[in-house]
Amino acid sequence: MTAPSAPPAPPPTEPQLAAAADTFAMLASPARLQLVWLMSSGRFDVGELAARVGLSLPTTSQHLRKLRLTGIVSATREGRHSYYTVEDPHVVELVEQIFEHIAPDGSLAPDPPAPSPTRDSRA
């Protein structure tokens, strides 16, 4: 007898589809995707982010502003500096998974082979 399957998930709502599309649109820019990838590991100020991605301060600030407006990135002000981070674990997981699926040369990485069943050598 087989176990009953879980009921199918309800289809996404229009607001969910719009929010998902907005999120993917923000991550469609290689520069913003790199910024999000960096910030998923900690908090950075705009100067450090600009240096790491090789962009000017104004360009980096513009990307960060867009990411903040969509809620992907948050900022904390400390004195004269603002520190940016990605706090949503779902966004962090999404970015980590995409880079696990894409090989360093940009091709899609194949899924790892399924583990083969081990035979009992005593049989």
C-alpha cells in the first residue's frame, strides 16, 4: 500500500506572482545579484561593496537604493555610515541555490548523480 500523497499546493495569487516577478527583476542585474550575494554573508558599507564589485560609489548606491525599495536589502545607520545586509533567509537561500546550480563557466551544472544502493556484502 502506498502512502497518500500530500495535497497540491494552492496556486500563487496575483500579488504573490507580482512580488516574485519584482524580486527576480531586481536579481536579474549581474551587479545587483553580486551585491546580494556579498551581503548574504554579512553587512557592508557602500564603500566596501563598491570596491568588491568594482563599481563607482554612485552606481553602487543606486543599486542599493533599488534593492532597499523592494525589501531585498536592509540598511542600518551607525554614525556617518550605513551598513547593508540581506536578512531574509529565503533570498539568501535562493541566491545560494542558483550559484550551486550554475558552474563557474556559466553553464548549468548537472545535478549530482543519485547515490547507488549499497549491497550487503554478507548476502
